Amino acid sequence: MDEWIQKIGTAACIVMPFFNIPMILHMMKRKSSKDVSISWVLGIWVCTVLMTPQALRSQDTAFRAFGAVNIFFFSILTFFVLKYRNGPTSDS
């Protein structure tokens, strides 16, 4: 039973950050991130950056997997939030 719990937990930790993709695509389509709080995204990103070294050194496979995948996808999300912060420009 413990083996199944470990496998399910690891799979969920890998899959969860992929839910950032729809938000990224939404921002790219609208070329705006005005509906996303800058303080929220930067707060989560800073905490993710600070958490990642411990996640990567952890013996827990699920936590390691989550740390690696989450830093990647949340960094992309943060980039697009900052890139599209001012909404669409008139010169595009």
C-alpha cells in the first residue's frame, strides 16, 4: 500500500505544475496579465526559489520531483506575468 501512495503522490507532484500552462496560454492569447496580482506571483515565485534547493536534496522522491517541475513552470508563468503586465501595446 505504501508503494502505491508513493507512486500516486509522485505522479501528482509532477502533474500539478502543468496546470500553470492554461494560465500561460491565456496570457499569451490576450497579451495581458492585468488580472494576476504581481505581489502574489512574485511572492509564490520567491518562495519556490527558496524552497527548491531543499526539495532537490530531499530523500522524498515526490518532493524532489515537485521541486524540479514546479520551479520550471512557475518561472515561466512569472516571466509571462511580468512580460504582459501592461497589456497589449498599440504598436503590435
